[in-house]
Amino acid sequence: MARSHVLSVMGWAVEAVADYVENVRPRFGCAEHPALWVTERGGRIKPAEINARFVAYRDALKLPKELVVHSARHVVSA
């Protein structure tokens, strides 16, 4: 039997990204920048910055240290 991957996206996540694209990102003044997530200076957010923020939130929420940002890439196999 072939293995398949199923990725589900919560409706609120789609709405949150749409809100960011429409209302927040334009304030950075870099409409032509190819990256979705940009810094307040108009540069691309680096993976290390994303990881540092994730770790800060994870620790503040007292979640297991085994939970890493890469965990979001893994999906449930059906």
C-alpha cells in the first residue's frame, strides 16, 4: 500500500496569514520583496530568527524541549 501524507491547515491560520499579507506586511514598505515574512527593515527573516522565537514561545508555554520548529513540517501519515 502506498504511503500518503495529509496536511491540515486550520482555518484561523489561513485567516491570520491573509491578515498579515493585507494589513501588516505593507507597512514594511517592501511590496516588491519576494519573501513572505520580512523584517521591519525590509529584509528576509532568517531561519535562526524563526527558531529563536519558536524556542522562546515553547519555553514560555512550558512545552517539551523535544518540540522544535522542524516538528511543524512533519505530518500524520495515513
